[in-house]
Amino acid sequence: MKKIRNIAIVAHVDHGKTTLIDKLLEQSDNYQNKKNSFYKEIKERFMDTNDLEKEKGITIFSKNTSIFWNKYQINIIDTPGHADFSAEVERILSMVDSVLLVVDATEGPMPQTRFVTQKAFNHNLNPIIVINKIDRKNIRPDWVINQIFDLFVNLNASDKQLDFPIVYTSGIKGTSGYEINQINNNMNALYESIIRYVPKPKIDINKPFQMQISQIEHNNYIGNIAIGLIKRGKIKINQLVLVTNQKGKMIKSKILHLIYNIGLHQINSNNAEAGDIVGVAGNGFENIKIFDTICDINNNNPLPPLIIDKPTINIFIHVNNSPFSGTEGKYITSSKILHRLEQECLYDIALCVKETNNYNVFCISGRGELHLVILIENMRREGFELAVSKPKVINHIMNGMLKEPFEKLILNFENNKKGNIIQLISDRKAIIKNITYDINNRVTIESIISSRGLIGFRNEFLNVTSGTGIIHSFFSHYDKVLSESVGQRRNGVLISNSQGNAVGFSLFHLQSRGKLFIKHGEKVYEGQIIGIHNKNNDLTVNCLTGKKLTNMRASGNDEAINLIPVKKMLLEEAITFINDDELVEITPMSIRIRKKYLKQNQRKTSKKN
């Protein structure tokens, strides 16, 4: 038997999981041997391979790798820390035997820390606590440990889970130790804790092959790669297997590829055995799904699917029907959009796509705004054109009554912003539960707010606090739906009344009406929103008219046209900015905001109805 340890690394966002793995890789036997030139340099946050992960600086997809240290093979899975991608944590916990729970040495446990800990406890896993970022100033490790203990007690941890081992680390420096005042310049303390406290995989190598799929990746050359932990037996190239889905349907397949993630690169192998986390590919894998079971051809014994939390938010994706449709993208038809969404559901178990009565509109549900924005941004970069509606929270009928979700909102900001923040959350019908002050002249407000009220709130909060505020939220409970309108934009918008190229002369005179979105010479169409109105009503304007010329000579110089820099919205900001009667048009080259009904008379008719 190989000396194997399977472990996941979980934490709240920005507590240093991915950086910690960088140092584990750098100090592993894989790197020290340097047999391959690929190991000459380990880049920062190497596990974040997706373009959007690199741009946003967060982990979006769970990824696994194998690290070798002192003849032990440590299969470690890096997971997202953002709540919108929590399904990535849920689906991989069945592959591991313990978790590294990383907690910031200053901040302590945060909302997502609670979520991932609860999920680990549901799988009867015993966490190893990693107090990270001990190189920072004002650290408070004793307070953090007490907070972790209180959290575990609140989550009904067992005696063994409460007796958790602790390792102090600095992921950026690559140091670790068992005591805060005895830190070594290596990660040996973390390696040793993993080997000592993570149990051996619960496997049986002598029984027929069995493996449940926990992740699916797509390769343009070999198709879908199903990744999972081999629970029983062995497998080799060209072996026949049965793939059983959740409905009991069986498909006979032939294994053509076995792929290991070793260190920093992928290695093809001819065989694998119980305890390995491996990717398999073969014929008949086109429609394979997460939680399907791959079994020996003569011994079909599917494993039960794991239960994950349901989607919390949805949006409607429309086929782009603006006058500029098809001018900037490659894929614009409903069939292309639906096929792409269905393909995404194969790889993302938290995503749900439904067709509507209108064949040009699809309802897509996910875990949060960012979760859906990442999908739309990927589609945009692939050449899709589409239009999306404002996100809506998914309500549930409980005890015969329609109820909506409420969340606990925790805000931390500078004291001089307190009045503005209280006004901001009061407008969104939040109920303040507690206000505390700290020695750094910062305020922490805890409140209960409907999930509807949180849509678009993050951008407003960061604007009010000039980017210095910290915001956290997590699910609290379901309660009856608030009768008031919550989360709608206060200001109206400026709407173009015709199609053409915007003229600087008109824009100059419209500046006093509000904040503009478009520049001189930019193409616009009727019904497109070109700015935010200063008042709370919508205003239809003409932005195409130039200065009227006469044959009379004017005395003096003409008035200079000085245009104020326009406000350019990112995709996430645009989706939360719009109201229910508006859409965001998304193409590979542009992000435009428009009314659902482009004609003014249609908008008036829809309001009457």
C-alpha cells in the first residue's frame, strides 16, 4: 500500500489557502528533485489557472494535486473561499479524510469559515487548524483559537473534533511551527501534522473497481475527464467499465486515459488503484455527470449521490434582440445559448437551467450574483451575445406561506461613515442587531437583511466607504416576504430616443441632467440607457443632435465643449444596477444597459398594464 493522505484545504475568502499550497509545493520532494525544468519556478497562486481566477485574485474552481514529502503522497484539494462557489467545497469533501481549516491570525473565523466547517462536520471529518498570516502586525492568535472553539461548540462538534491540532503558518514566507514563538523557516510542521492526524483512506484494494465522480473537466482532444477518488479495486487502460447515473441508467464504457495531477503538471498513467485521486476519460463520457459512479463491468454497485444546497438566486437570459444584435458576437441564437448552458451544468452542480414559455428566454439559477456573473463573463469571452435581467432571490413555500430568505449582514468600516451606512441599510429594510467599536476607530454593525436587499448592496457599500469597508453575510432564516419594494434603484435613467452616433454637443448639454455612460462618437440605439438621471424619474433624451450652423458670423469664440469622463460599468456592477424593467446587453466587445421595451410608447403601455 502506498502512503497516501487525502486532504482538502478550506477557509474564508482571502485567508491564504492558495498561497499556502504554493509553499507546500515549493518545499515538497517534487520541487526539490528538480528533475523537470518545469519546476524551476513556482508562480504565485499557481493553482489558480483560470483567467478569471487570475484577474479577480480569487479561487473559483476546486483543483487537486499530489505532493510528495518524505515518501508520503499527499493528495491536496484547493477550494474556493467565496460563498458563491460553496458547491465546489461540498462536492469534493467525499474524496478526503480531513480538512486543513485555514483561519486568519487577525480576523479569526468568518461567515464562510462557519459554512465549510459545518460541511466538514457533516462528513465526520476532523479538521486541522491552521492559524495563517502570523507575520502580520496586531495578530491575536489566542483570541482566534477561542473563537474557533466557540464556533465548533455551536456546530455541535464531537469531543475529538474539539480536540483539534493547531499549526501556525505564514503562507507568504513559507514558515510554520507548533507554537507562536517557535516558528521554523519551513513548512515541516504542517507536513508532519497532515501525516500524523489525517487518517488513511477508507478503501479496499481487493474488491471490484468503484469510483464516484466528484469533478468533470473538458479537454478539447480527449473529451470529458471524470475526476474522483477510487474507493475500491484497481483500473487500467482499455478496461471496460459501467457508468451508472443518478436515474439508474447504465452505459458501458472503455477507459482510454488515466491522468494524475502530480505537483505542477499532469501525468498519464497505465493504471491506478484505490486511494488515488485520478482523472479518467474514455468513450461514452459525453453526457457523464458529477456524482455518477464508475464500476467494474461485472460488478455494478453505484454509490448514492451527495446532497448539496439548492440555488438561491436566478436571472433570465434573453436572446439579444437589440438593433446591434449579431454585429459583435459569433453565437446569438437560442439553440447555441441553451446548449452552452446545458454543458455548463455538467461541470457545475450548483447551476440549474430551465426553459420558459418564451423559447428565446432561459431561467438560470445559482448560488449568488458572482456565481452567475462568472458564467456570463466566460460566455461573453467565448463569443456569445445575450441580454440578462436583474437577479432575483428564489422564494420558498413553507407551511403554506410564501417566504423569502434573510441573511445576517456584518459590516466593518471607519467611524466617520457610520451615518451614511446606517441610512444605506435602513433604506434596504435591514434590522440592526448590534453596533460595536474597536480601538482602531472602526465600527462593526450586525444586522438582519432580506437577500433581496443585498442585491447590488456590495457596490454601494464600497462606494460609500471609499473601498475601505469590509462586508460579510451568510444565510440566517426564511421569513414572510416583505411587502415593500427592496433593493430598487433610487435614481431614474437617461434613455436615447433614436439610433446613431452620439454627438459631443448634445452630451455636453446632457451632463447637467446626470452621469453619462457613453462618449462622443459612440453608437447608441433607441431605448438604450445612456446615463443616470439626477432625479428619480426616467427621461428620454436626444444625444444625436449637433450644433445648428448659420451663415451669420458670430462674434468671439464658440463655447468650448468639455465632457466629463463617463462612468464605465463592469458586468457585475451593471447587472445589479438595473431595475426589473431593464436588461444588460452583453457582447464580446460591449456592455450596454437598455430598457426591455425599446420604444417609448411600449414602455408606457407596459406601465399601464
